[in-house]
Amino acid sequence: MESLDLHVLRSARDWYAAGHAVTLITVVETWGSAPRPPGALLAIRDDGIVAGSVSGGCVEDDLIARVRQGDRPSAPGLLTYGVSKDEAARFGLPCGGTLRLVQEPLADIAWLDTLLERTGRHEHVLRTLDLNTGKVTLDAGPGAVDPAGQSQLAFDGQRMSTWFGPRWRLLMIGAGQLSRVLAQMAAALDYHVMVCDPREEYHQTWDVPGAPWLPGMPDDVVLSIEPDAHTAIVALTHDPKLDDMALMEALKSPAFYVGALGSRANTAKRRERLALFDLDAAQIARLHGPIGLHIGSRVPAEIAVSILAEITSVKNGVSLTQKKQTQPAAAAPAQHA
């Protein structure tokens, strides 16, 4: 789940608890070049204040105008924008795009409290709305989330089911200069960033806001966070005693991305070391090393860009065409990413 989804749901809950009437809007279908995907959320308060987005433009303006004029739904229902090219142009939908929305007046926040609590525990939750009755049910599930991280949505005209999952996480092993830059960039991409480094001299100087320090040895920390398909783990210390232990646990986990800093020569040696432990060939093959896409990066900020570009590619299911080809260790030039 993106933090925007959390913000929308929390805002809706808090507004309702404060006595406001609140309408939730969900994109259920799109045609053409629609600016927001199915599952996108918007909450509108009775005074026109909003959280979230369904189009990024004029559709929101029209929805706000309706609410301020007193046109608020009393029961769940459908609303469509952009049926004609003229209307699509009016609402800023490119290429004749069309949005089909479900309007849902918020009548209860108990399900919101439960959903936010469960996703906060890194659980996946299936929310189903019955448009005929307005009833909301929550069920546990295996986490049917698409590679781009948007919540999957199913809609048959009567029932709308949406998967909500935990936020994307990034665990960094090592708290050096690169980690500082990487933490700030990853936070801007909506990751919940964590750092582990048992070296006390690094701990004392770590002061990156929003990137908590997790105490303990890296392999223990990897196990403690219980990595899942929303977790990326990167080893950045250049110290095999720290990086390799964390990688052994990370490569056995469901983490969607595991990478390690180092040259191609050092990466080849690392793979040989990992093969001496209880890792099979398929698990070792999951390691992204040298870490990052090949963009000629040299300074920490550039290396951070290359790392996040690769993580983003893997998260979105895009082929890593910008990856430097593996060469024999003896021929490998020394580079960081």
C-alpha cells in the first residue's frame, strides 16, 4: 500500500469521527489513457476538502463542486466521466479517456480502524463493498498485489473487492554516506526505510529523519522484520562479515529485491562464499550484484539513483535492460555500482 492510500483512509476516518459527512470515491474501470489506475482513492469531506486523487485534475473539481452544492450520494453508486470526446476534454482526460467511479458515503468507520490496524501489522486485507446494501467486509488474503504496487481491484457491477497491502519497505545494511542519500531518495519514493549497522561509530552519527535504526546483527535484523514481497534489502557496508550474513537470510526470504554493493570481481567472490552455506543456486541467483543499473554512477547520489532505478524496475516488473553484463572476475574493473 502506498502512503497516499493510508493518508486517504486515515483522513476519511478522522473526518467522519469529527462529525463530517465523507464520501469515498474509487476508480473501478478506465478506458483510453486514463491518468489514474483502478483502485485509486479519493475522499471528499462535506465542505469540499479532499484527500487523494482519481484523475489529478478536473474530475476532482467537478466532484468537489457537486458536494458543495449538496449533491452527495446517500448509497453506493456508479459515476462515469469522459463518455464523449468533448466530455473527456472537459475533464482533462487525455486521448478520449474514460473513468468509471464508485461513490460510497461513509456510514461506519469500524472497518477503517480494522483495515488500518491490520495493514500496519504488514498484513494483506481484502475489502469488499456490496453496492446493493452498502455492507463492507474484510478478509485476509495472500496479497494479490500487482507488480506496480497498486491495489488490485475486482468489480462485477454489484460488488467491489480491493486488496490492501502493507507499504513498500527498504532495509539498508550499513549506515555510510551512500545509505544517507539512498534513505532520503527512497523516502521520496514512499518507502518505509530502515537501517541496520552494528558498528557503534556509525550508529552515533545516524540522524536521517524517518529512517529508524534497528539494533542487532544484520542477519538477526533481517529475520526480525520478517521480509515479504513488499520488502527490498540492500547490503552496503563492503564488509563481508556484515553483508554476507544479512544476504544469506535475505535470499531465503520472500523479499522482492536483494542487492549488494561491490565490483563484479567482488560479487563473483561473494557468490562463491554464499554457495558454501545453505543456499541453493536459485537463491543465489536472486542476488542483484553489482547493485544498481549501469548509468555510469560514481558519486554516492548517482549510485543511489542507480540502486533505486533497479529496485523500481524489479518492483514494476520491467526488464533490466540497463544492467551491466557479468564478466569473469579477473576481467572485472573496480566500480561501485
